[in-house]
Amino acid sequence: MKSHPFLIGYDARLVLCISSLLLCGQQVWALDVQGSRTSNAAEAVSISSASPTAQTVPPTEAKTEKSGKYDVDRIGQRGIGRGLNLYSLQKEHAIGESMASAIDRSTRLVADPDINDYINRLGQKIARSSDAKVPFTIKVIDSPDHRVFGLPGGFLYVDKGLIMELDSEAELAGLMAHEIAHVAARHATRFATRRRVWNMLTVPLGYISGPAAIATKQIGPLTSKKFSRDAEFEADLLGIEYQYAAGYDPEAFVEALEKLHRKAQTPPTTAKASIRDQIVRAFASYPPTEERIRKVQTAISTLLPNRSDYVLDTSEFQEVKAKVAWEDRPILRRHREGNGPTNGPVLHRSPSQELATVQAGR
């Protein structure tokens, strides 16, 4: 039985297509393997240098163990964020700008210039001590939530409630540094690239059947989940380095994580998710907090040089925190004559509290 020439040519083109796409996918997996080896090497260093004698090693010798991708003395020159990425920095900025515009249109922002100026200066200070190659736009959201999140291209948002929840500037700096690290490492667009490449690879698999095809199609979600977890760990590591480079105590990041973790144990509200909430959840894929804290503590003790003094807190942070608390205070007003059945005092909620109540009731 003779095969039709068209079918032969089609099969050949299909084989060629699969081969080329597999080569492309191989590059992605190779990059991940390299990153995993680097991460594993860092963990190996942390285990071997945990003994008391490691502190007596001369700086030049200790430096060789800490050199490489996560050498804190080479921040800005380490190629953080490199790798296979289908998005240019310009395209990445445009995507983030579009998302930020959607948030700005649907979210109440803090108007107080003192609060905005302080948060912006703190974020810019950390960004200057990072590997980021993009300028940052930083805004404060008038919300009682306790979140800080970054968007592709350098757009950073801080919930006003987070300021009230933390006890020091170093804690706030650590959480902001973590989000700046996500932007510097370009995790969002690298993840999007990975998804696009995998989708391209799975198109030819539609012509294949059997257990091999089923197993291959299941690899995509699993590898995506691993990439998200690895990206979170990397943001933790880079974040404490940026925090350290800016002069803050990296242990404050651990304290902030523990506080927010305890706070997260409360039952979530059933309020309808806003556009901001939807965007934040889309970028959230956190591994267990206990595991993150353990890895961060190991990195602090092994990868960061000892320093005699750190910035723990400032009077400016406490002043801004007090100002936030003052703006959110309950306001006691009296009814004017004829405005109601009684002329007694009436307790009014602040605007941000009213907004939170309305959102919770939707």
C-alpha cells in the first residue's frame, strides 16, 4: 500500500516542528536546572559553614564560598533576571503600566503627601540597592489590608494597613525589598514565557496518544508550580540582600513574615474580590511560610557578611504610623438640632473603615 505524498510531507513537517520546539523547551529546562543547582549549592554552603569555626575564616577565603550569582557585593552586576524571556523590558513595563492603570482606576489611594513621600523614598532607597534595571513607581493604597505587591516593569503598591501592622521601618523595608526582588528577577514575564513555550510544545502532543502523551501533558502544571515556588524563594533571598545592602537588619524580614503569617490564620472574608485583589492573587504562589523562614534564616547566617550595626527603626516611620492611625481614628460628631430624634453624640467611622465595611458586605 502506497502512502500519499502529502501525508509523508505532513509527517516530516510535524517531526521537524516537534524537534525544534523540544530544542526550545530544552533551553528553558536547562536554565531551570542551572538555577536549581545554584540554589542547591547555596544551601550546601549554608550547611558546611554553620560551624563556629567558619566565622574565623579570613574575609578573602570566605568570599570565595559566597561568590557567584548571590554575591551581595556584586549587586547590580550579577545578571539577575537574565534567561529565556519573550518579553523585552519595554514590553514588560507596558504590561505593568496597563495593570497599574486598572488598579488606580478602581482603588482608593492615599492622598496624604507626607505618607506617600515617606513610602516612596523608602522604596527608592531599596531599589537603588537592588539589581533592578527599571525605575519604580510606588503608591500607597487606602486599605486596611496588610499587603505589598509589585507588578512587572516596576510598579509597587503598599496597603496603608500594612504600615499599622508592622513595628519598625526595617520590617517594612524587608517586605518591600521582597517585591522589588520579584521585579528585578523578572519573575512574572519569565513565568509567562515558560507558559507560552510549554503551550507551543503541547500543540504537537495533540497528535500523540497513549500513556506517554498523558504523562508529558502533566509535566507542564507541575513544572510551573515548581518555578513559582523557586521564584518565591529567590525573591526572599534577593530581598534580604537588598535590605542588607540598604543598611537594614535582614532579621526584621523574618519577624514581619511571622507577624503576617499569624494574621493570616484568621478566617478570610467572603467579600467580592476587587480588581486589585484579583491581580494580587494572580501573582501570589507562596510556599509554606515555615519553609521560607527556615531558608531565609540559613541565608542570613551564611551568605551575608557580619555587620556591627543596622537600621532597625526611625522616628519618621513612627511619625507616619501615628499619622495613619490619626487619620483612621473614629470621629465623634453631634447631630444638629432637627437632624434626628436625639441630639446625642454619634460615632462616625473614618472613610477607609466605611469603604472596608462596604466591600465586605458585597
